[in-house]
Amino acid sequence: MEGVLQKLINYKKTVIFMDKLREMQLLLAKIPKRKVSTYGLLAKKLKIHPRYAGKLLSRNTDGIKYPCFKIICSDGSLGGFTSKHGLKDKIKRLKADGIEIKNNKIDLKKYCYYF
């Protein structure tokens, strides 16, 4: 019986994770060109912890349609990025999107998008 209960718990966790992942992707798709948002703002909108938001972002399957590279730290620093070339890819994508980066930071007063 214990194995069945554990499988049910794991299934429920997976369903919740997938629901939050889909909700996150829909939010990412709303971020306009030349704008970024933060882990904290994303997490607040999703009603989750910012680190959990980071975990969800690392599971994003389509970085073009759902631009996870546009999520940065609340102090304007770039945070992490899960890709073959990591942070270099994030910087390249942000610059291609028209985001100005100075001293590895982004001016949130100029570029922040609030969900």
C-alpha cells in the first residue's frame, strides 16, 4: 500500500509542476520585445518561491516561443541560464532583443516588465 501512496504523491507533484510550467510559459510569452522581468515578479505571479521559478525556467522546452532568457535577478544582475553556452547565450539573446547590459546588469527602471 505504501508504494501506491508514494506513486500517487509523485504523480500529484508532477501534475502540479507541469501546470506551473505551462502557466509560466504563458507569462513568458507576454513579455514584450526590449523588456525583461525578474525571478521574484514571475514567482509572485505564479504564487511560488523565486528559486522554484528558476527550476521551472530550467525546464522550459522552447526558449524562442517562451523567452526564459528575459528573466533576471531583482537587482538587475543576469542570474543563470540553462543552455549549452550558459550565460554567454543569455547575454547574446538579451542584446539581440535590444536590451542594454552594463557591468553585467540591466537597468530595471528602463527595461522591467511587470506582469
